[in-house]
Amino acid sequence: MSSKPSRPSSRALLISGLVTVLVGAWLPASAQGARIYTLRLPVLVMHHVKWDKPGDDVTERGLTIHPTQFRQELTFLSSHRYHTVSAARVIRVLAHGGRLPGRPVVLSFDDGYADMYRTVYPALRARHMTATFFICPGLLGKPRYMNWGQVRTMARHGMDIEAHTLTHPDLTAVTPAQARNEIAGSRAALRRRLHVPVTVFAYPYGAFNAAILGDVRRAGYLAAFTTQQGWRLSRASRYALPRVYIDRDDSLTQFAARLSGNLQVVEQDPT
Ligand SMILES: [Zn+2]
């Protein structure tokens, strides 16, 4: 689940400047003495890592990163001493405290497309990296998607498998009962079939409202990610955590800016 080295000194953490741990009074009186954690780190979000095909439409191309670019970005992470950590691990630190490696970064991939197993997983394994995959169990085995066996293999080899609803609806556009089924059902299916905890959720299209947020919490998730752009993960906002969109045309300089959060032009990803 983690990359090496996993035990940097606290001094190294401070020097990295990427993790900020704040202590404050934030809970009801019954929980006084507990600590609030605000982490600053990039949670990158990607969808496809593959070559373009002639039939790919504008949306598909907008969600696609070429394998060469992807591998260059992984090499950049290694050579600049970034350490990949899973979203589940970040959420555990956010909830309970603890340490992350220096220069932590989460690589997250939405939807569970076939190129995850074909391209992303081998590239991560070769570099001893991990990532979080937000999966829709109802889509596994369909054309263009991974199958259960592939997801199971990734889970057994250190990849973090989390939920992204059963069938990828806009949760704000379906009935409350359907939304609850999509949210709770995806967690149940992944837990049952893979025997993994499933503690993190990602909203399809980044779409949610207060009722849906409540459904996610009651379904047993500890946190949820949107597609809003940001680098600050706060425990108080753990059901609406931001991520950082990676663009297919990014230069390595732009990629570095996205990691650090120093990007001048902030783009929003609608998907
Ligand atoms: Zn999605």
C-alpha cells in the first residue's frame, strides 16, 4: 500500500513543506484533546492512460493521457523524491493522525477502464508505486472496463480499490433511493468480492449535494473526493475533498506546478 521510504523523520516532513498538521479545538467537548488534521498534498485524478483511437470523441480525448506522458510523469515523481500513497492511507491520517512519507502524492484513477490494468498497473508495479482506483462494480466486465479478476489482482498487489457508485450515474439526478443504492451497493459489492475495506468514495462527475453527502457518510465511508481543484484536505471537509486534474497536454513543468499547487491558471474538470 505504501512506497518506500515510509518512515522519514518529522524534520523531513517539515522540510518538505507539503504536509501541514494543525492542532486545534474542533470537536465537541466530549472529544476535547483530539486533534484536527489538515493535509496539503496533491491527489491527482486521471481516467484513461492510452493512445487515442480514431473513434474517440472530444470527451474521451479530454480524459486521456498518452502512455508516454504518463510514464514520464511517474519518472518525474521518482526523481523528485515524491512518494505515492493511497487515498485510504491519507484518509486514515486525516481521521486518526499519523505520518505520511515526505512529498506524498496520491494517484487516483476513476471509472475502472481496461487501460488501468493494461497500462497503469504495470507501470506502477515496475516503479514500486501505488495508486487508488475508484471502481464502479456494475460496469466491470463490460466492454472498455476491467473485469473482476483484474481488479482483484491489483488489490492483491498493493493497489487501493475504492468505490465510485455501481453504474456511474449523476447522483443529483436520480431518486434518493437510487442514490443510496448506488452509494451503499458499490461499497458492499467491492467488499464482498475483493475482501478489501473500501473506506473512500468518489462522486461521479463530481456531483453531490447535502443529502448525497449524508448518504455517503451513513454508508460507512470515511471520506469522499470531488473533482473540484485543490490541495488542502481538511478533516472537517472530508466528504468533499478536492483533487488535481492532470491534463493530457501538460509539460513536465506544468505537471510540477500541479503537484505543488503553484499553478497560476487553475482549470476545473467537469467530469
Ligand atoms: Zn467517473
